[in-house]
Amino acid sequence: IETILFCIFVIFALMSLTLTRLHYLNDILIGAFFAISLWQLYHVYATTPQLWKNNPFIAWLETDIRERAKRALRRAKHEARLKAEQEVREALQQRERAAAKRREAAAKAARDAAARTAAARGSTS
């Protein structure tokens, strides 16, 4: 019954546009033809999942919103994990650089102490 009411409404709308002389009859018929054709084309695509591969927009429109939300959540978790891993790598690199600086400072202090010791021995002899 909804389909019948909808058809009556559409016919009434088309007739009222024509009778009020806001549009010519051919404008209305061409517009109705294009609207119906696009609607039918969309539903052919929407009911044939094999065609979705050729048109990602239709695939996006027709996928379940829960599935899209799950994919977005998985993607967000993956990006957060990658970011955390990157932060850990950077922290380890900073620790390694700090340890290298400490080793350099200790080696320099040892060289300086050895030089002072050698100088002290040389001045006493």
C-alpha cells in the first residue's frame, strides 16, 4: 500500500508542477526519467556485491555501519600501537645516546686522570 500511495503522490507532484506552469512537461518527464534511472542503477549496484569491487563508493554506502565502526576502531588501535612503539623506540634511542655520553665522559675522565697521574710521576722524578 505504501508503494501505491507513493506513486499517487509522485503523479500528483508531477501534475501540479505541469499545471502551475512552473515547468514544461518535457522538463518534468526528463527529470523523472533521470531520477528513476539513477535510482534503479543504484539498486542494481547495491544488490550485486560483485559490482562493489568496481565502485568503492557504493561499497562504502552499502557496508554495515557496525562493520565500518569496527574497522575504524581496529585502525585506531593499530595507529595507537604504532605510535606507542615509535615512542618506545625514541625513548630507547635517547637512553642509548645518554649512555654513550656517559661512557665518553667516563673515558675522558679516565684519560685525564691517567694524564694527571703520568704528569705527577714525571714531575716527581
